[in-house]
Amino acid sequence: MIKSVFAATAALSMSAGAAFAGPYVNVETNAGWAGDDYTGATTDLHVGYEGGLGDSAAWYIQGGPSIVSPDGAESSTEFSGKVGVSAGLTDQLGVYGELSAATTDQEFEDLNVGGKLGVKYSF
């Protein structure tokens, strides 16, 4: 259940270029449902850094504690992080990718790992 909630945490939107380079704070909550049954939520409290890669690409890295709150069970704190890149191929078409990981029972030996790749077309 918690692994499926964590898998949903890979939801950071990325722009084609970086308007700002430097440190940032990202607080994000991702909740999960199976049908109409609420399964829980994970809240990331991340500190990160982002920068540009040339004229039309950007990268970021972020990490920090994640509060895992399954429905009907006690919350726990894990560590999670993300790294990602995005690139504008044209004025309307961009690609992006992200790799994320989170500890399990505060152990780094058996990480929950997720990834995403995408294409964004703007009208």
C-alpha cells in the first residue's frame, strides 16, 4: 500500500527551461485511493537545487524527510529524494525525466525507486 502511495509521489512538474537557478524548498503531499477507499498519503519536505543546461534544458536535485501516513495506521518518517531533467525540443514540445527513491523502515538497503519519462506539448 505505501509503495503504491510512494510511486505516486513522482509528480513534480518540470518546465522546458530554468527561469531561476539556485536553491528551493518543495513541500508536496501525494494521497492515494483504491476506488473510493483512501489508502494514505506521503508528504515530502524537500530542499533542492536547480540549474540550467544550455538555453533550453534544466536539471534539479532535491531530498529530505517524507512523512508516510497510511490510512488507519501510525505515521512514520522516511528519507526521499528526486533528481530530474527537462529539455525543450521546440517552442511547443519538451521532454522530461525523473528518478526518485525513498527509504523503507529508515533503511537505505531496500529503497523504493520510481522513475518517469514524459513528453509535454503546449498549444
